[in-house]
Amino acid sequence: MSDLPAKIHLVEEGPREGFQIEKGPIPTARKIELIDALSDTGLTRIQIVSFVNPKRVPGMADAEAVVAGFTPRPGVSYAGLWLNDQGFDRARATGRLDMRGAITIGASDTFLRRNQNRSIAEQIASQRDMVKRYVELGVPVYRGGMMAAFGCNYEGDIPVPRVVELVGTIVDIAAERNIRLDYVSLADTMGWATPLSIKRVVGAVRSKFPDLALSLHLHDTRGLGLANAFAGLEMGVAHFDAAVAGLGGCPFAANAGAAGNVCTEDLVVMCDEMGVETGVDLDRLVECARLAEDIVGHPLPGCVMKGGTLAKLRAAKAARA
């Protein structure tokens, strides 16, 4: 275990990733309730809404109201997601979010066309334009992102050299503006990753860009989310996106069984048991998972909120001794 990172950095995406795919409308007040609860768990970055077309993603139609209603906590960064100039302008107009830009490309042309109505080439051009706006407005650009980095329901397996080449494009776009990225996120948008492909893709990107920090955005579509996270940890990855209780899924993945992100509290338990620091109060996070399940009104896939934490079992055993 000596190669594992000493600490990981989590981006909690449950409020955005989760509520965007729920079939029934979630009351704005209940979304805010979950955000405020998550703010007291030790998580330091929470993605709370996306500014997208409400006709395509009705669950995010109240994005401005959610942002206006939550109670910020010191030391917690609150983020929104946007895909174009209109979304960026909406997010910026709220005046309540941590406005940091990203350079995001997709490895699947077909998925990009369905998700953003653009080809890969058009997306690259649009990202150059967005970065120009960020620089002009003084908005820092802190990360890159690669959607569908491990496979696509429309195009199948994504060639590893394509991913490496497009990561290079992200790095080049940043370099054109003298931007140093904190990391580049590799997203398993449609749940194709396996521990072996995680190691192959991360290894190939690392081989080409050894000084580039990487992040993993993992979906649990085939029950491999934690296994894939562990493979990433073994490769030294120290940045992960996650969703409380396993909320979420991609509405444009062409997969009725598309699952949410790797479950935050389950990932925290795994890290705790391996001595990897997360900075998260697990008991409070488990309560948030139960709250999320109550809000959506149906069972969610998180395991720890049902099975409990090992720390509590050990404490109970010690008390009986």
C-alpha cells in the first residue's frame, strides 16, 4: 500500500449529478437542505447545480433559486457546471459561486454531438473561445476534463492513443494562455471502465505527461466504481469526483441502467480502512446519504448507509469487552 496517496481530494457532485437525472421534480428547498447538510461534513468542494437548457434537463430548471438559497460555510467551495457561454453567464450572474473555468473535451464525437451538439473539433474550438473569455474576465482556469475517456455507448471502446492525444490538446490550450492546470479529469461518463482500463489509460497519460496530476470521475453502472477508484489509488491518483449515496447518472448516455457516480461515503470508508486521509466526517456523511434517499423517495445504491461503518462496529465491540 506504500504507493497509495497519503490524502485524496474529493469533489462532491451529488446535488448536481443526482438531481439532474431524477424523473420527478425535487423541491428546491430539499435540494438546498442536502447542500447545507453536506457543507457540515468536511467536504471542501461541492458542485451544487448545472446551468443547462431546462428543456433538456428539467431537474436543473431551478438552478438560480438553489444558488440563492443555500447557506455557505467557511472553507467550502461551491461550484456550478456550465457547457457554454449562456450557462457561464448565468452562473456568474448569481454572484455566489466559486467561478473557476475548465477546459473540457470529449473523446467520443457521437456523445459530444448528443450532449452538446458539437463535434470534437467544434468542441476544441469552443474551448479556446471560452478560455479567452475566462482570461479577459479574470476567471481562473484550474482543470481540464475528458468525457468518455474509457468507452462510449455509441462508439464502443475509445482508443487509448486518442485519449492521450486529446489530453495533449487540453494541455496545449492551457499553455497558449500560460495557464498551469491543477489536474486533468478522466471521466468514465458511461460506465465502461474496468480496473485494467483505468490502469492502462492513466498509465498512458502519465507516460506522456509525467508531471500532470489526474482526477477520476467514475460511474458505477456495472458495479465497478469502487474497484476502479482503487485501481486509480494504486496508480497514485489523488483527486476524485463522487456523489453522496451514489446519486446521479448521465441523461445522455443512451443507457437506461446508467448509474450515478462512485458513492462518496463508500469511497471514504475504503480510504479510511487503507489509511488514506479524506478529511470527511463519515458519520455526518452517512446521515447526508440517508437524507438524499429520503429526498428522492426511492432506494439509492450506497452501501455504508445501510451496512454501517466499521469504526462503529469496532467501538461497539470494545464497549462490550
